[in-house]
Amino acid sequence: MLLLLQVLQIPIIILLASTTIRVKMEVSSSSSASSLLEIASSWANNDPNYVTASYVRNLVQDAFDASSSSSSSSSSSMQTLKELFPTDGSRIGFGTAGLRSAMKPGPLGMNDLVIIQATQGLAKYCLHCSGSGSGSDSDKKKLVA
């Protein structure tokens, strides 16, 4: 499948191959509850979708409140956060069919922030490979991947 992109007036043709590209977020190796809450809070702060950002913020608040009162909702909220935000930095895979996952918040789900990050990453990669910023337009490489 061919995909034609126009990034900063640079024509880019991308041939999607049968390989899967995995990207890992840099996350500290600490798997403590506070680290998980920080990862989830950071995600919610960057998420442009009000509904998913609010959902994650509510989970974080529930987990935080319940941890001080030792209620059962703490374990439920914390378990949901662990499923949505793996502390090993795992992310949704990009393969021949593109990005595919269930619609849910977090780096393993299909959501607005994942699409934004994938688009930014692809654009950065294309700009890097095309040699933009150096030389004349005729010297710039056409990108075919």
C-alpha cells in the first residue's frame, strides 16, 4: 500500500512494508504506585480529548484517595490504571494494518493522543530522512520507505 504525504511542502511517498514497528516510551523502571499515578496523570495532562482525560484523572484521584483510606475501590482503580498504563513503556504496535487496538485511553489503546504521537513521530522521521533544512530543494531526497 502506498501512502503519499505532504509534510512542510516535501512530497513523501511511503510504502508500508510487512514489518511491525514498536516504539517504547521512556519510563522509569520503578513500578511503584506513585510512578504509575505519575504516568497516568502525565497522560491525562497531554490528552486533548476531554472525555478520556477526565476518565484517567478520575481513576488517578480514586486510586490516590482510596490508598489513604484502604478501600476496595483503590484496588479496582489501581488495577484499571495498571492495565491502561504499563510501567514497562509498552505502546500500541504499528504494523501493516497501521495502528489497531481497542478504543481506550493510554499508550496501548486507540485514542487521540496516540494518533497525535504517531503522526508527530512519522513526520519527524520523514523530515530526518529527507534531509530537510540543508541544501536547495533540488538537493533534497525523496523519501520512499
